[in-house]
Amino acid sequence: MSMEISIRKHLQAGDRGFNLDITLRTGSNRVVLYGPSGAGKSLTLQAIAGLLIPDHGMIRLKQNVLFNSATGICLPPQQRKVAYLFQDYALFPHLTVAQNVAFGLRKGSFNLRRPHDHPMVKKWLASFELSATANSYPHQLSGGQRQRVALARALVLEPDILLLDEPFSALDLSLRDKMRHELSELQRHLDVPMMVITHDPADLALLGDEIFEIRDGKINA
């Protein structure tokens, strides 16, 4: 994967302001953004995904320009081929596991009442050993299972990159270590580029071939 980011964004909340000023280039498939809470890690991922629009700059993923303030390019999130896994997984509580995985595939006549009919849904349920829980609801799942459902939903659209925002923060310590190793092996097997943000040093060695430390809205050189 090749990615180039050079963005600036000023955010104001009451009398408090924050300046995001991120410049990075990487060719790695396993990137970690590391730093304390409030440093600007999540804002950086949101800018890549199109959920935050920078004031100035450029974002390029592979050969695709996602954002360029100079030329007026700003692709909407659904056109970026970027999958974003939120901290709380953001599963729909009223949908089954299969329906959650299939949600991103809702186009034309595809019917969420029959998600098992879609071959991609079948593929990812099997890949994450979720077939037996396909008709269960999120509240009936363990923390590890909910994370797998969220990953399956993110990957069903075959994105160019997977963005993970503190993916283990909602898990207890024993499950966190297990899922960390599972995610590492999964990424190597699927060869899907990923960018993980964390403040946990234990994530660095296992998940990051290239690590960028962010502090106060900037890359700490």
C-alpha cells in the first residue's frame, strides 16, 4: 500500500481550539498511529475515511486522490473504498449477525431479509467462524464475536484499506491479547492494508510494521 497524507484542520469548541497538522508517507501494509488520547489519531482516521473534511491539504491512497483542497477533490465516504471500524463496533442492535454483515451491500433489489443469499456474506461469516451465530443479535454475542462481526461487515466490500480505531479498548485484558494476535494473523492472511490507532504499547510490535507517533495534532519526529 502507498499512502500520502498532508492535511491541516482547525477545530474549535467554545474557547478551546485544536490544530491537526499531519504529514506522513508510507508504503507499509501495517501502520500504527500511536499516542495519548486527544492527540489527533481518530481525527486523522476520520479525515482518511471522509468523515472529517480538512481545511487544507491532500490525501492519496494508492493511486487514488481522496482529497485535494487545491483542486477541489473531496470524495464522499462511500466512494473511498475505505473501511472504518469504530471503537464500539457500531453494530445495529436490531439486525442479526448476517444482516449486520450484509448492511453495506444494500443496493438495488438486495434484500436484508435474506442476507445468507449473498455469496460475500457467506464468505465472511465462514471466514470469521460466525456461521453458527448468523441469526443471533449483537447483545447475544461475546465481545470477541462482536468485533469479528464488525470486521466482517467492514471487509465485505473489499476495501483498499481497513482503519481500526482502538479496536481492543472495549475488551477485557485476556480477550484483548487473543484478539490482537487474531487480527495480526488475519491481516497477514488476507493481505488487506490496515491502519490501527492505539495508545497501548502492546499493540505496537505485533500490529505495526511502521509506527507514527502523534502528539498535540502532529507527527512526533
